[in-house]
Amino acid sequence: MANAKKIIVWGLVVFVLYTIVNSPERAADLVKVGFVGISDAAGGVGDFMTELVS
């Protein structure tokens, strides 16, 4: 089980590095989309908390 997890993690690391080297613009777009999603989620939580207090 632990070996399978290590193999999956290393495979993911290799894939990410391969993507960054072969298409840095696409990798940057994916990171930007991820941060926009996190920002939107944080804003939603903030709105929710504001509505609870009001």
C-alpha cells in the first residue's frame, strides 16, 4: 500500500514537471485557474459568514 502511494506521488511529480517544461504557458494558466478557484471559495465562505452574523 505504501509503495503504491509512493509510485502515484512520484508519477504525479514527473507529470507536473513534464507539463511545466513542455508548455509553461499552459502550466501558468492552470495555476491561475487554481488560485482563482481558491479565491472564489474564500469569498463564498466570507459571504456566508457575513450572512450568518447579519
